[in-house]
Amino acid sequence: MTNSLNKAFTGVIALALIGIAVGLIPFSREKELSNLCREFITIYPNQSYYSFKEKNEKIKVIADKTGLKAETNNISHFCNSFYFNQR
């Protein structure tokens, strides 16, 4: 009796952990975009310090994650609006 009760509780705990993990996916995606935008905002004004390749790689990564065109103006506008719309 105790063995089957243990198995039942273990199953319920496993399902609860899966539910929590799935619920955190949108939060982690938003934080990833936030970090990418922070890096872009750091790179963009300091154009002499960072190489052209580094800037283009960052723009391409953000464009791939957001579905935007890989243009500086699009990414700059997204990152600026991203920070203004956060709570």
C-alpha cells in the first residue's frame, strides 16, 4: 500500500515540475531578448571599439530571434521599444 502511494505522489510531483518548467519558457525567452538588446545598445554607440563583424553578428542573432529584417534601424527600434514597454 505504501509503495503504490509513494509512486502516486512521485508521479504528481513529476507532473508539477513539468508544469512549472513549461510555464517558465516565455519568461526565459523574454530575458534572453532583453540581454541581447542590452548588448546591442552597448555595441551600437561605441562603434569604434567593436568590430564590424561583432555588430553584424549581434544584429543577425536578434533578427533571427525576433523575426525582423537584419537591419540596424529595425533592431535599434525594437530594442528601444522593448525597454520602454517593460514594467
